[in-house]
Amino acid sequence: MRSLLGIIIYAVGTLGSPAVWPESVTTTVSGTFNRSQENGCVLVSAFYYRVDCSYNHHRKKLSEKDALWVGPTANPVYYQRNSVQALPNYTPEPDDERIAPTVSGTFTVDNQDTLRGEDDVVSGALVVGPAARNIITRSSAKSGIIRAIESWESIQHTMDSTPVNMATPNEVGGFDYVIGTKGFPKRICRKEDSADCFPSAYAPLTTDGQWGADVWSAPGDIPIGRDVALGGNVGAATSAVFVGYLCIDGSAGKDCANGVGVWGAAANQGLDNLVLQISTDEKGNVIQAHGYWTNEYRVGVGPAELQSPDGGNDSWLGGYLEVTNSMQD
């Protein structure tokens, strides 16, 4: 005679919900940490150019007037280590020899020994492969654009156990999880090329100001930033350890030590926000995961209306991570 537990498991299975799997399942994944460049939104866009560069047109007003949305702007670009592009005097071009950094590692889904997806937690360990990062740290009328080049053999990211915010049963008997208090945003794409989506090498430049308004087709529906001033869509976060890290600049190390957006100069060298969508199968294995990540920082310039209400971060740089189950590659 079938046990009560067996009847419950059978009934759940016939309704299309996940079957019972071990409490904790770890899946090996691989893919890309980002496309070949980052996009971002620096407070200078609002302060100096009077435009909104947020992902989802978060800043609706500037000085009580409707704020023109230009969308995320372009900045850091990735290249091979020791390449001719990995020098502070190199200016990136959209069709140059940039690379998309690889990523590999694991995601672990813990179902808390229940069949309910909404109480599950996810942790991760991801390693970003070797690359060099060409980043604008500052600019001025006197010195022009100043760049720093960060390079590494690997970056080891650790994501501690993080509760999911949403869990929807999917067609293969697992769950589609979302980690992000406001949900998972739709991806924005360029008006002239709907296949070229965030982050794009052809995003407007910060210095384009209002003339960058027609690059993206439309704002996103949900923010990707963690801080209140950046939308308050709180996702996961990571801590990071760099292996073989090197930073060079043209200012005797000043920008490597204090440059805006330089990973090695940050107090936390991990990701400040990671808004994830993760899909699992009927056994709890991760099929695929993708998500928006940001590194957030404070510029703190301009009038009071532009300041973060809690004195927190007001600017960000970020990208889009994509991985799949390594056994399915």
C-alpha cells in the first residue's frame, strides 16, 4: 500500500510541480561574465548634462521638469591581458579586439527540505577568467580623459546563501527563481538593432548628453540598482578575491588607488548587486542562469535634489551575466 508521503509526491508530480530532490543540489555552470563592455549611469549625466541615464528611467524629474531619458552609457571595455589595448593611452572603439570574459563555477540550490519553491535559498561560487579592463576614471578640461587598466588571472566571486524572492514552477518540473525584490527586468535593446541589448558597445557616451536620447529603444520596466537612489531592486551580492591583479594608469598610480569605478580600489571588490533569474529541472539542477550585476558608488556632486536620500550611492557600472549547466554544453 502506497505511503502517505508517496501519495503526496505522486500528486504533486501529476500537477506539474517539482518532485522531491535532495535538500541541497550543486550544479556546475559556465558561460560569460558579461559582454565585452560595461554600461552605466554616472551622476554627472544628471548634474552636468541634465539627462537621466538610469536603466528604467528612474529619475523622472530634474529641477521639476521632465527628465530626458538617454539610458545607460558606455564605459569600461575588456581586452586580452598584455594586449595593445591594455594600455592607459588606448581609446576603445566599438569594433576593436575586445573580449567577453568567461565565467565558470557552481550554483547551489537549497530547498529547505520542502516542496515550496518560495522558501529556497541559492548560493554560488563563480570564477571570472583572465582579462584586462580599460576604464575611464575621470576627465577634465585640463587633463582630458584619464584611464586605468586593471588586469587579472582570475576573479573568485562568492555569493552567500540568498533567499529567492519569486519561484514559479516551470515546464520541466523545476522552478524559475528570481532574486531581486522588485523582480527581474526586461532587457533593453538599441533602437537601430533589436539584437544588440544591454550592455552595448554602441550605448551613448556620457558626453553625448541629450544627443544620446535615441540610442536605446525604450526604458526598462524595473531597475537593476540596489541603492535607494538607483532603484532599490535588492538582489544578491558577492565578495571577491583577485588572483594576479595588476593596475596601471598614467598618473603614477593615483587613479588605480582612488579612481572612480576601479574594482581594485573599492572597499568591497565583489558585485554590489546581482539580480538573477535561475531555472532548475525536476531534480534541482540549474539549467541556466542570467542576471544583471552592478558595482555602485557615490559621486555626491550637484544640488540637493540630486543627492541620494540616505547619503548612499548615486552612480553605477554594470553588465549582464549568462551561464548554463556545464554538462549540457
